[in-house]
Amino acid sequence: MGGPFEPMNSAGRSFPTVLTDTTGLPHAVGFRGVDLLWIVVVYGAVLVGAAAAAVVGFRSQGATSVIAILGLAVALGCGYRLWLARSPWLRLYPDRLEKRVVGRWRTLGRSEIEGVRAAASDRRGASFEVVPNVPGVGGILLRESLRNDDPVVRRWFDGARDLTAEAAAADKSAVLSDPRYGATEAERAKRVSNARLQAQVFNVACAALAVWVYFHQTPYGVTLFAVAAPIALAALAVSASNGLVTWVSPTRARPAVGGAFIPAATIAFAGLSFNLFSGGPLIEAAALVGLAAAVFVVLRATSARRWSFGLMAFLAVGFCVYGLAAFVNAGLDHSPAKQFAVTVQDKNVTGSRTPTYNLYVSPWDDQAAGPVTVASSFYHATAIGSVACMVRHAGALGVGWFEMKRCPPGTAAPPPAPADHDPT
């Protein structure tokens, strides 16, 4: 069959180290269709913008301009990417495949392939990862549509082990053979079915709770409890299940309760709406925690996308830490508040798809006149020239914040002050 190393897939077919049927080989695959259009449109637009920035930088500040240098570098990079799009990016031979990665060709022999594994999908569709059997060597990502549409590619991978299906089957077998989950296999299967139904109900309830807390964030203490309770319940379920219930189940053989974090993510998003005097400490904390999460993911991940996963972990964790900290800073703040009357001098809405509602107010306390972002309902109910109140808080975490509210009846208007803004 072409060599001593012949790993078998779940269907029992062999994956020889050298293909005996060399019809159509060597085979080159280039960009086409939507992928080629995407590269031309996106990289072409970035190239034009970067080139324009480089020209402006050179004309205004000379060759030492940072904008000029960065613009030229980005333009050259995009031009190189467009030039590469005209040539093949994947080549298949009877004994190996070669994929172009960042301008160089990476080679992986068939004898070095452990199998294929389903990878995360994106807006261009599903992908699969060619997994090497060499320790420390990363996999190679390919589009699932390539294997489906190209008969040569499909035949080249025919017989490769489906590592995703094997992992799912092994995990299911481990669950159904574990005596901790029942005396017989039927009892274990019944317990798994019940646990899966309970996990589904729990995750749906968490999603519904997330919708509720998004629209009803006060009182803040109650909302924080509503966010923390699902996580605590899920942790208790995971701990008490002896491994049957997990936070995330890649093989889907075990029930997962990762939906417990949906309300927390919602509150993290809501936390971005708080008006902070200085969010520097929260940003620094979020960046440090996000960086630690990214390093952990990169070191632990075996996927070819570990650097992409690390970047996503940095952004997601950093976002959640900042938003949750901002919400806790306000929700647990019991310090005395200070109230200042202001005059609404103007109002406008910025943005179209996600509009932002701004009220321009007169100076108050140590703050100059300027815009304040408010909820749409408050914006529409507040007229220009009316009196509103700015409420200043010290913050439970020591980060000062403020909110705009309606003033109590009889509140006197502040002394008139000239507007120092441009509403347009």
C-alpha cells in the first residue's frame, strides 16, 4: 500500500504514506471565487488607504514620519499579499502536501499525518485541521469546502483518520462504561440523557436571564447576585457530577453548562456604559488578566489556530474583566453621592447602526461643559434648556464615576454658562 506506516480511520480504510493512484498529481490549488474576491477587495482597499496615508505623511512631515513609514509598510505588505493571490497556495504530491504560509512553503509528509480534525468555523465556512504525529509541530488548516469540491483533494485525504469522530466515540464509551454513573450501561445512558436535558434547560434559562439583566440593571446589587448565582450553581453541578457535567464539551458526549457565563458577559457589556472619570486602572487590570489568559491558551492549545485563539482570549477576557469591574465598581458603591445641577445646552445623536445619544451640559463641579452619553429614553424625555442633575460617586473600587438623572422637584438651575462645544 505504499509504506509500513498505514494509520486507519474510523471506517477501516488505510492512509498510505505514498499514494499509488497518482492521477491528477502533482495538484496545485489557487484562490478562486469568493476567496479571491475577498482578498482583492479587502487588501486592495487597505493598500489604497495605506498608500494615501504614506503620501500624506511624506508630504507633511518628511521621510521620518511615523505615519509615512507605517503606511508604506502596510501598503507593501498588502501589495505582496495581492501578488501572491495570483499563484497557488496549496500543492499536493503523492507523498506530501505543501501549503504557503506567510510567504514560505510548509511541507508535511503523509507519513507525518496523524489524521484530520474539525476546526472552528468562520464567516467563510467550516475548516479542518491536518494534525501531525510529530510532537511540537502545529497542524495545517484547510477549508472543508476544498475537500468537498475538489475531487483530487478529496481523494488525497481519503482514508485519513477522523480524530474528531474518534474522540467523540472514545468519550461516549468512557461515559457509558464508568460505574460512577450507574450499575448498568442502560442506567448510565439514562443518567446522561437526564443530565443533558437539565443542562439544556439551565443554559436556556441563563440566556433568558441575560436578556432580563440587559434591560433591568438596577438595583445593581440584585443584578450582580443574579449574574453570580448561575456560575455558582454550574460550578456546584460540575463538582458534584464526578466529571459527567462539564463547562464545555468539545465531543458533546457530556452535558455542558457553559451558558452560566452568558449573563456575566451581558453585564460586562452593560458595564461599558458607565461614565468613568478615569478608567485607567480598570483597563490595566483587564489587559493583564487578558494577557495571562492569552498566554495560557497559546501554551495549552494544540490547534493550528492557537495564536488566533490566544488573541480572541485576550480580547474576550479583557473585555469581560473591564466591563464586570466597571459594573462592580458601581453596583457595590455605597459611598455618599454628590449631586450637581446642570443645564442641557444641546443634544444630538451620533452613529447610525448603533446610535449614541449625547446631551451637552453646562460645567459642573470640576468638570467642563461637554457631552454626556445617556440612554435613548432619557435623551428623548430631556429638552434643551431643561435642568438635570449630575450625580458623582467615589466607586467601590476607587474609580470615580457619574450618572445623569432627573433633578428633584424645585431644584434651582445653575448660573448660565456659555456653551463651548460644536454640536455638529
